[in-house]
Amino acid sequence: MGHHGRRVIALFTTLSFLFLMGSPAWAADPEIDKLLRSPAGKDWITNGGNLTNQRYSTLKTIDAGNVQQLKGAWMTRLKGSGL
């Protein structure tokens, strides 16, 4: 095995170790565990709804019968976005 192959293996091993060492600390946090298990409700904690990005709301205000009536309420231009 050449020098390049050994470097790749060393890098992979290091990254695997760091991932495995960080995972237990993250999973042990009860607040994060609660957020992971909870569906997105009234207040979304991320733009995807919850930490698993389900993009699903438990609210019943908008349904198949009134979704056609939705329209934009506001917009903004983001500098540097090209939009």
C-alpha cells in the first residue's frame, strides 16, 4: 500500500473516531432527545420543522379544502442571493 493509501486510512480512522466519540454526548442531552422525538407543532425549531426535517405541522388550520386560498403575505430580497 502506498503513502496515499495509508493517509486515506488514517484520515478515515480519525474521522470515525471523532464521530463515535461525539455521538454519545449528543444523544445524552435530554433536551435534544425531546426535540428529536417531538413533531413540529405551533413553533418550528428549524426551517424543516423539527430536527429530522419532517416539514410536517400538526396544526389543522390549513387543509385540503382551503389550501387553494393561500397567498403570499410578504417577501424580501436577500443581498448576495441573486434573487
